[in-house]
Amino acid sequence: MPAATGRSEWLLLASLYSTQYLGLNFFVIALVAILRAEGAGLETLGLVYLLGLVWPLKLFWAPLIDRIRFPRFGHYRGWLLLTQSLLVATLLAIGQFSVVDDFAIVYALCFAVALIASTQDIAVDGLACRLLQPEQRGLGNGLQVAGGLIGNLLGGGLMLMMFPHIGWAGCMAALAGLTAISLFQLIVFHEPSWPETTARTARGLYRRAYDFWRKPGRGPWLMLLILVPAASGMAYSVVTPLLVDRGWGPGELGLTVNVFGSIAGLAAALATGWWIGKTTRRNALLQGVVVQIGAALSILPLVMGLGGDGIAIISVISYFLLYNPAAAVMSTLMMDRAAVESPATDFTLQFSIYQFAAIAAMALGAYLAGALGYAGLGFAATAAAVLAAFLAWIFRTDTTGTSA
């Protein structure tokens, strides 16, 4: 069993989980707002959302992260030093091009950021699975979700607010500087020596990945991994376009969606992480997914055009407050199912599916909004949330997260 996680290790995990999302959140949120303001259609916005689909594909190279070691630098630390350095360099390169005039080049480099960040995510998940004891996983995964929200706050919120003042190149330089913080932490971090995996070849790890889904109870768990994030993904896909259509500028968007919303979600994620350690996994799952229904319902006034800006602000904050508990619980249950000998592979297998469902729902939601209208999409997201809650109610998992 690993030793108790120290303060410096908690700070490193928090930093890595935050900086990995900085670039991607800026692209998915700020870039969407910038393009929408330039008159881009919902179809183009859907193309930007598709950048996130790189992350679910990381399951195909996750076994290599478990297999390939860097004896001199540490197993997962070596991967993190490499990917964090590449993130800084690529973000700086993006700043040299115009987002409008050089969109093809910018999009290709954004794709590279998504690819590098997804590989970094595999390594940090593997490190977290090794470092955290079972009773620490709830807080650890609350921290993971909170890290994503900090990335959302800084990458999407602060940078979106600063964009009118420092421009595209300035935003990219700032994002690169923030990403470099984790790099300095990694330089002074000493990774413990872990035992080698039982599968000594990449082929053996891929075989483990296949066997993972053949275990009892994995079918219903797979359904939960798909349905739970689909509801929140559909709901979120129209928030930024709706607010832009209302005439909101970058400052208003950044402050409401990425600052107020992220702070609310961060508090909810950390509180949920604490709560997971105080209750059973089954209770945490059911409560988290039921609360998510409220997240889908919270955007209905927004999509139906009810109320003014005050109602819109309440809707956005409520959405972030109510969907994040389910995310923290689901990632904790994923970690419960990750074997010691292949933590990065097992966790990534599950989280990739979860992310794919969320990002695909966001991309699809942008298209469905055009066909069904904003209100129709809002009701579809609510129906998906209710179905997910029903599935969580009939799902069985014991205190340690093992499917029954």
C-alpha cells in the first residue's frame, strides 16, 4: 500500500490536473466565443468542440504509458516532464498565428495541444492511482474535477476577459506561463519506485484492457459511463452560443461562465470528494446522479428565453453547482476499478469512454440545437439526466466500488 500522500504531492496533483485543461478550455470556450462573435455558424463551433474527442482516443496509447519507463526520471514523472514541456512550447507557437486568418494552422496546433494534454492526463492519472490510498480517492477525484474547473476559470474565464486587452498572442503566452508552473514542480518531485506491471509487453497490457470489460458487472457500469456525462454535455453545448446571441461580450461571458460558474463547481467538487469518504460508494453514486437532474433543469429558463440577465446568471451558476458532484463520484469509482499493475490503462479505459460521451454530446448538441431549437435540446438533456438517475438506482456497487 502506498505511503500517506504528502502536501507537496497533493499540490503537484492539483497543479497537473489544472494546467492540463488550460489550453483546451480556452479553445472550447474562448475560441467558440471569438468565432461566434465573428459570425461563425453552429457547425463551425461543433468542429471546435470536436477537438476534445482526442482525449477519449487516448485509451489506444494508454497501455504504452504503463509499459514504457524512464528509469532516470521516474516512470510517470518522465512522461509528465515531456508532455508538460511540449504543452508550453505548442501554446507559445499558437500565439504566432491569427485565429481568423490562419484558422487552419491554429486548428492543427490546437489539435496537437489536445493530443499532448491527453497523454499528460494518462500519466497523471496513473501517478494518482499509485499515490492515493482508497480512503483518499474521493478527495483526490474531487481535486481532479476541481482542477478541471480551475483550468476552466483561468483558461476560459480569465483569458476570455483579458482577450480584449492583451489579444490572442498575449493569451497564449499567459497560458504557456501558467502551464510552466507544473513543470517546475515536477523538476523537484521525486517519484517513488513502483513495481513493474505483470504484463511486461504492450501487447500484454492491451490484452488486460480487453479482459477489463469481460469482468462481471462491467456492462451496466459501461452504460453509466456513457449516459451520465451525455446529459450534462448536451446541456453545456448551448450555454456559450446562447449568451453570445443575447449580446454578451467576452468580459460578461468569462465572468459568469468561467469565473462564477467554475467557483461554484469547484466548491461542489471538493465538497463531494469529502462526502465520498463519509458514505458508501452506492449512496454517493445515486446522490450525485440525482443531483445532476437539477443541472439539466437549471438551463431550461435560459434555453426557453425566460427572464433577463439575472436569471441567466443563476442558471449558469446552478448548472456548474449541480453537475460536478456526479463527475467526482464517477471518477472515484473508476479509480476503484483500476488495478495496481496497470493503473493508467484501467483508469483511462473508463475515463475515455466517459469523456467521449460528454464531448460527443456537446458536439451533437450544437447541431441538434439547430434542428430542435434551444428549448428542444434542453428537454432532451433533462430526459437523459432522468434516465441516468434511474440506471444509477438499479446499479449495484459495494463500499469499495466493486460491482456486485
